[in-house]
Amino acid sequence: MTWAVRYSSSFWKSVEKVLRGLSGKEREKLILKLDELATVLQETPYPVHKFDLRKVAGRDRIEIRVRLGKYRVVYWVLKEERTILLVGFFRRDETTYREK
């Protein structure tokens, strides 16, 4: 049974902003990693065999952080709908996980 992978509009805005600032080779590498993540998430919401992931502490929903080099992807697991919703894309720094 597969999972549906959906993307928030803020996720795409963040990705596009980062991609504009990257060289061609870096851009291609990041796009391939994001594609690989989306493909693996269709199989399982917790791909610990492929990616470094952690549950984000202190959240009332299942929120997972995946490390893709110096970037982080945050997604929610919506079990009842069997859906993964990608909600955040950040360059890692000391403020990445602070509440706003």
C-alpha cells in the first residue's frame, strides 16, 4: 500500500528560492535528492534505511525532519489519510527549528 505525497505552497516557495541561488551542478544534485525522497516516502513515511530523519520534538502531530546535506525537509505524517505533507524546506542554521 502506498502513501500519497503532497507539497505545501510554502514548501515550493522555499525550494525555488534556494534553487535560484545554486549553481547548475548543485541545483541538479538537490533536485535529484528531493525526487529520491518523494519516491521513498511513497513506500514508507519513515525511511530510516535511506535518510537521516528525526521526529521534531514538542509537536502535537507527527512531524519529521530529514537531513539532505546542509538542507532540511520537514513533513507531517497524516496516518488516517495515508498522506505525507511536505511543509518545510530550510538551510540548516541555529534558528532552523525555533518556533516563530
